[in-house]
Amino acid sequence: MSEVPVSRAQIDELLDAAGAVRNRDLLADIFRTTVALAGDDISRLDLKIASASLHEMRLAFNTFRPYAHRSKVTMFGSARTQPDDAEYHQTRRLAADFAERGWMVVTGAGPGIMAAGMEGAGRENSIGVTIRLPFEESANEFIDGDDKLVAMKYFFTRKLMLVKESKGFVALPGGFGTQDETFELFTLQQTGKSVPAPVVLLDIPGGTYWTSWVRFVEEELVAGGLVSPGDLELFAVTDDVDVACEEIVGFYRNYDSIRWAGDRLIIRMQQGPDDAQLEALNDAHGHLLTQGRIERTEPTPAERSSGDALDLDRVVMHYDKWRQSSIHRIIRDVNGWMPA
């Protein structure tokens, strides 16, 4: 690859002209990469992909930015679901419950389950990330023309935005796209590429879609050693809308967030453990550590320098990074310290 033919002074001049004040180091890296592409033997098609992806992400970032303070749940499911189907009614009711609790609902803005989620939440509580397809000319009627709608050309940038901004996820019965999105959620959490978040697989009352899916995972993936038994803790299966809503919202009853400091995992929460709770936490989860014990801690220097959730209580541990899925176990115990 070619060297970047621009100096730091030239980049600083461009950043000054753009009015950039914050994150200049990252913006400088983007400039360098962009300029470096000019000297690489890159095809026009590859450059189109890079250009469109960056453009789409900018649009999406700006669409979500005004609502950064709102908790969001992303709902996945079939575009083929009809308004009189049981799945549609389940989705619409669940989305309305989330909206009543102050959450926003994010969907792919198409028909079917996506429309049901937005109908239930209402336009004011909906954000749409649609994909431009030859057989879908526009977004569904519940979000079409809204400022909270962004259209994407590529599935990978669309999936990024459907996952990146949300604190919880609900998947309803669907086809290849729903399966792809659901498995990607689990892959991101299993590998630690995303922060822990609740995932609910919601069926219709008496339905077998997700129970059949779980049976496949248990009999083929777990039994075959392709995934760990602990990976089944990444999701909950239910056909009850109330249970689904509580599973998502209750995940944050006490737990707030995690942060890694080198090889140490910091779990942040509203109310930290008393001595008995801390001892119980060590007894239950000590086998997940590479050394030492779970201990209370103050904010790290990195957290202090960035003002990162300094008002929250914390515990810290040398956590085995190969056991990412089991972080959910600790979070459940942390939430148990607060009344439901």
C-alpha cells in the first residue's frame, strides 16, 4: 500500500476549516485513510462501496444522535407477516408497551413485523433503518417521510445501525433475514464485540418457531461442540408479551454497563453489593475468573478522565474473556439486589 502523501499540518488545516474541535485524532485517521486510497490500486467498484458506506453511516449517526438519551429496542421479524396474523398483533402490543415505558422502537422500516413495531410504538417513538430493495419502493406508512428514517444501500451498514444504538432486542418468526440478524446478535455478544444486552425470541402463544430453533441449537450446535452450553444464556424464549418486555427492561433494573480495563472487567450498577452479596457473587461466579476475586472498586483513571459514569457503583474482576456469554449470569445476580 502507498504512503499517505499529506502532512499533519495539511490535515490540521482541513480540520480547522471544517470547524472540528473534538476527536481530531480520529478525524485525522479518516482523512489519512481516504487520501491513501488515491494511491492504492483500488477498483472503482471498491471505491463506490467505501464512499457509500461512509456516507450512509454519517446519515445514520445524525439520524440517531438527537435520541442518544432514549433507551431503544430493536425488533426483527418477517416482512411477509400480514396485519391479521398473530405475530403482527404480538409485535404491535409489545412495541406499545415499550413506548409506554419511555423506550423507542427501532426496526428495518419495511412491512410485516417492522410495520407492526412502528404502529405499536407510534411515529414519535419509532426510528427506521430501511434497505433500498427493488421490490420495496418506500418505508412503511408509520415512518415514511419522517426525520427518524434513514435509507441504506448495504445490509452490513444497516445491520450496524440496527444493533449499535439499542439496549435490547426482540426477534419474532422470520426468514433468512431474521435468522441472519439473530445469529449476528449472538455472534457479537459471544465474541465480546458488543456489550451485553438482552435478547428475547418471541413466539405467538403456543407457537413452535423458536422452540424448534432452540432444539436445533441444542441438538446440533451444543451437542456437537460447535457452541458452548453457556451460550444459551444469551437469549430468553417466550410467547408472553409481558414477559418479553420485562426481560428487556429488567435487564437494566440495577445493571448499567461494562468497561474493560486491560484484562479486568468492570461492571457498573446503580447499587453495589453489601458484604454478603459480594461473597455470594464470588461463590457463584469465581470459576469465571482467571485470578483473584470480584471486588468493589472506584472509577479507573480512564473513566475519570472521560467522565464515564462516575456516579455509579462498580465491581471489578479478572474475567476469563473466553466466557463472554456468562457475563449475563453475573448481571442477573446484580439485578437481583434491586426489587422488581
